Amino acid sequence: LEQWLARLHPADREPVQLALEQAWAGRELSVSLRLPGTDAPRWLHWAGQLQGRQLRGFILDVSALKAQELQTSAARARLENLIASSPAVIYVQRCSDGALHSEFFSASLQPMLGWAADSEQARQPGLAVHPDDHALWLQRTSDLLREGQARCRVRLRDSRGGYHWILDEARLLRDDLGQPLEVVGLWLDVSEATEAAERVRQSEERYRVLVEDSPAMICRYRPDLILMFGNRPLADYLQCTPEQLVGMDLGQWLSPAQRAAFVERLRQLTPEQPLSSSEICLQLPGREHAWWIWADRGLFDEHGQLLEIQAVGRDNTEVRRSQQQLLQGAKMATLGELATGLLHEINQPLNVIRMATVNTIKRVENGLAETDYLLEKLRRIEAQTDRVARLVDHMRVFGRRSAVEREWFPAWAAVTAAVALLDEGLRGKGVSVQVSVPDEQPQVLGHQDQLEQVLINLLVNARDALLGLGRRDAAISLHQSLEPGSVVLWVQDNGGGIDPQLHERIFEPFFTTKPAGVGTGLGLSVSHGIVSAMGGSLQVSNQGDGACFCMRLPCHSIS
Ligand code: ADP
């Protein structure tokens, strides 16, 4: 026995000895053992039974069988390992009578759903399906049985009551007769991906609702102004549907000048400075003009190329209208003031005309009317009629509403026109007007009649101050100076100046020191507004023994 044991693989000696001892005690002998060989050991199976005082049995060489078994179990271990370590749950369901019964779940069932493999849920997963997904689950079973495979995404309740989004992928295996045998499938927990997708969908939905319900006009368009999207308020303004907006040219409602300015503004957008806003004027179908406050944000690609623009707009037409009305009101007030001076202006030529007519009639009656004399009188009458006509013309122009869009004009032209309107009247009241005509007359952007109104207000205020003082050398001087990028107009008087404490307040609306019924207190505030709208500034200071108003305007070119 000792020799026999010594030939065995060392690891098998003890088990064999134990098995032998138990066999002597009456147990059946059945033990596998190895005989070390040159390369692989030989596997033997030793079986036997105690009979009387003899142990009888046989030894079988099972090397081939054992090698196969080892291979199979290694493969099986590998597979089991794979199944157990897979993040997916692998399962098998048995089919019987058209129903499916769980038979196997891989180990990841516990970490995924907290279910034990023999739990109630594992036996009948349908019970753990979210009520909203029941229909999907039933559909899966019927698809499986009919089509042989199914794929669905349902929510399963875990052991703590929380739901997981599970992607179920299953196949049906049939027996030789084509009868359904079992279902092999896998579950993948896709909660994170599903919830992330759902969050994105919800946030997209929120933004969509925000954009749709916003009273503001919201759109996306390409750098060539072709609309890619527009919400309902924008469509309503443009009298079409949001679907029709796509592909429309946003520039079609802009004048060529507005369009050029718009495109230029977009050209200045950069990835660092992607925002820009301005007030744009549009010619809309069925409407006179619309003013929109328009804010753009450029979207760029990685090379800094402008891809598209997102814009939000607000209708500012009503505000514009009331501003224009206020301006018009102030203009009419100025006009009213001018009317008194105008009476004098018109009266004078009328007097001249009357005198000339009376004298001519006398001469004709006395038979003394020579042709030269008559011609001279008629020319005088013509000249005076012209003068009146010019004045009336100008008043008419001044009373008109300003053009909608701003234009370039020489700033000095407004000075000339305002002075022409008031010069005579001022001289009549003993106020001399000194004008230094500049050589260069740069252009500014705005409305000439509005700038004229500013100058008229300044001249009328200077006149009032001077008349209050009653000095003999009362004078107003106007001149222009140039600064880089700006033209500056100066209106200076010697009417005593303005209390420095009031320098801020005089620009407030309705601030006046004039008696009730005389001053409106609007002149300077409206003037300030007009100059600001032109991108300029209006300031006051005391110079010498009077007030000096200085108007700085950005200019375009020297004409
Ligand atoms: P109004 O002329 O109707 O009073 P304005 O806004 O034009 O309204 O002027 C506001 C006030 O500013 C005037 O009431 C006056 O006190 C003061 N003011 C304006 N210009 C002058 C000036 N050149 N000299 C003195 N005071 C002036």
C-alpha cells in the first residue's frame, strides 16, 4: 500500500488514504487520483467495495474524460464569471402555456434592483413595472411570442421603491417542433441616460414655451438676414405664420440705409463681443413705420466665423410716437413764440408794399406815371412779396413733422436757417446778432428742422435774457469750432448769465424762471433731448457777462 501511495500525485495521497480507511469501515470506495506522468498526469478513477475481508473493485483510466471535463468547467467558469461581472442582468424565462416564468437571473440583479434571485419581483417582474409602462410590458411579451424577439424600455421598481429605466432586450428559443421553450434576455439600467435625455427634453420644452409665449419677438437668422426661426409675436407683426417666417429675408422691411447700418453692426460682432443692440426702423405691411428695439447675439464656429444670430426685439413704436408728439408739441410752442416776431416780419414788407402801391396810384391818377418809376415800385413790391413768401415757407417747413429717418446735413445750415428766421425781429428789439460763418461745414446725422429748433430755443432764451436787462449793447454771437470727430456750435449772449446753481436744473422739463404764461420750461429739455438723440451734448456755462451754450455733435465729413 505504501508503494502504491508513493506513486500517486502528492496532493492525492491523503485523500486516497482517507477514502481507503472509510472503505475498510464499510463505505463504498470512489475516488479520483493522479499518477504523475512525463508531461500531464494520468487521471484514474478507483472504485471498490468491501466484500468480507477483501476490498474488491477496479481502476479506470479517465484521463481523456477528465481533460474534457476540466476544459468544460473552465469555459463554464469563464462564462459564469462574465455573466456575473456584466453590468447587465442576464435572465432566462421559461415558457409554459403562453406565460413566462423566471428561471435564472445573473448576479447583477441584486446590485441593479436590490432584488434577490428568488424574490417575488424576480419571479414575476411584471408586478414591479411602473403603472404607466404596463402596456409596454404586455406588448413586449406578445411581441416575443409572436416575433421571437422584443426590445423595450420600461421602469422597474427596485427593492427600495425607486424606479429604474431598464432597457430590456430578449429573444425566444424554440424546441425542435417550434414550440416556445424559453426566453433569454438582458436588462441594462439606462436611468441616467434616459433621465439626462428627459432633462434635456424638458429644458428644451421650457425654452420652447418661453420663446413661444414671450410677448417679445424672438428669432434666429443667418448673417445674410434670412430667418431660420421666428416666434408667434414676430409672425403676427409681419402678418404671417411662424412657419412662413422661415426663409424670409429680414432685410426686406428695412430701407437700404437701415439695412446697410444693420449689416455693418452684425459685421462688428466677434466671439468676444457677441452682443449688440440698436433701434431699427421697419416698413411693415399695412403699417406706416415701426420702431423696434433689437438685441442680437452672434453664434460663431470654432474659427470665429459668424454662423447665425439670435435676436430679441421689442416694439418701440408707441414710445417713439409719443416722443415725436412731445417734440412736435414743443415745436408748435416755439412756433407760437415765433408768431409774434413773425407778425412784425410780415408787417414790415406789407407796409413797404402799401406805401409803394399808394404812391403809384397817386402818380397814375395825376398822370405822372412814368415807366421807370412804375417799374421801380413794382420791383420793390415783388421783392417784399418774396420775402414774406420765404418766411411763410420756412414756418411751414418748420411746422411739419420730422422725416422718419435721420439724414446727413451740414450743422451750420441749421444756424443759418434759425438766424434767418429771427434776425430781423431781434434787430427790431435792439439785439444785434453776430454770426461768424465758418469755412468748413461738417455734416451731422439727424433732422435739420430739429437742430434748427434747438438753435431757435437758444436764441429766444438769449433774447428774453437780454430784453430783461435792457442793455444798449445787447448781442448774441454764434460761431462754430471743430474738434476731432465733432463739430461744436456756440451761442453766446451778454444777458447776465445763469445762476451757476441752476445750470443743471434749466435742462429739466418745465423748469422756467419766466412769468406764468410766458415760459413753458420745455425749450431746453427738448433741445437737450434732440442733441442727445444725435449722439451729441448740450452744455451751459457763464462767459463774460452772459450765458454761453455749447453744442457738441459727432460729425461725418467736411463738406
Ligand atoms: P423757458 O424758456 O420756457 O423758460 P427753457 O427750458 O428754454 O424754458 O429755459 C429754462 C430756463 O433757463 C429759463 O426760464 C431761464 O431761466 C434759463 N435760461 C435759458 N437760457 C438762458 C440765457 N441765455 N440766459 C439766462 N437764462 C437762461
